[in-house]
Amino acid sequence: MPEKNVFEYAVIRVVPRVEREEFLNVGVIVYCQAQDFLKTAFELPEARLGAFSGELDIRELEERLRAFERICAGGPAGGPIGQLPIASRFRWLTATRSTVVQTSPVHPGLCADAQEALSRLYAQLVH
């Protein structure tokens, strides 16, 4: 049986009207220190988001989520945050915010394969 490692994850949410606290899960971010893994998966279902508010700029939301991808990947494309150690990048991405794009509280789990955990959580929590 493969060794299982601790991982952490958060759900990425779009909160069209922060004051109403309504949200739609649009992605997941997974961090596993033992596997040196930090990735996100997301989608922006325009029709579902439109049910919340017709005022959302889908292209701007997509760019914000692409920034999550770049920060996860690390390196210069991720800007100053992308230069930080992997754990610090995860903590920065999952910090509490009062913006249109937010993350849930961080949750722990065990996995043998962090990529598989990301795919499974994405299927369960976003679809």
C-alpha cells in the first residue's frame, strides 16, 4: 500500500456580493508538503454565475484565478508571491479576504497522490 501524506486544501469561491455572503464554488487548491505539490483547478460557469449577478466581469474573474495558477507554479510569472516558498504561497492564497474571489477555510486530508486528491476534490466540491 502506498504511503499516505498529509495534504491541505481549500475551496475557491466566487462571492458576487460580499455583503450577502452568497457564493459559488469554482475551484480547489491543494497543497502537500511531502510531495512538493501546490496546484489549483477551476472553472467559471458563466450561466450559474449570471444567476447571482449579471454585473460580474467573467474575464476579470478568470484573470484572478489564472493568478492563483501562476502563484501555485512559482517563479517569476507568479510575481513577488510566486517567489516565496511553497508553504508560504499556499498560506497567502488561502488567507481570509473580503473580495469577489475567496477561499474556504483550510481542511486537512491524507493522500497517496496529491494530483488525484485535487481531481477528486474538484469533482466533489465544484461539479
